[in-house]
Amino acid sequence: VPQTLQKITVVNGCRRLGEKYILNNRVKSAKLTFSNGSTQDIKLKDVHKPQVIKIRPVRTRSVQLTIQSVYRGKLGHTTCITELAP
């Protein structure tokens, strides 16, 4: 069922704070692609708490998130997102 999205909520990085958060990459910027073919670019802060990202309203059945850049972790081989919600 299509929904109209006006925001998404993201918890960036690894679920565990401390060393796990610092070791892994976190998303810095991403592209959202909607079922109607439209796209929107978003930027995330390097914080481990919910971030509400306002987007241009779009009616969609799905959202694909494509990572464009990351905040580098100490290991730098895994990029984590704890939560992504409408």
C-alpha cells in the first residue's frame, strides 16, 4: 500500500556505543530512491541517536537507501545503520 513519506528516522552506526561504534563506518550521505523512480539525497550526522530527516513529501511503496559516503571507522571495512524507519 503506498504511503506519503515526509520524513525518515535513522539511527546511524553500530547498535553498540563505544568501541563498536568507532570501529565501524557510519553513513555520511545517501540517496533515497522511491518506487515512483524519484530520488532525494540526505546527509546524516555522526551521532548515535535517532535523527529525523525531513524529505520532500513523496507517495511511495518502497524506499531504497544507497550509501554515497561514510564517516570512516578505525577498521573501515563495515558500514552500519542500526535503524531506518518512516
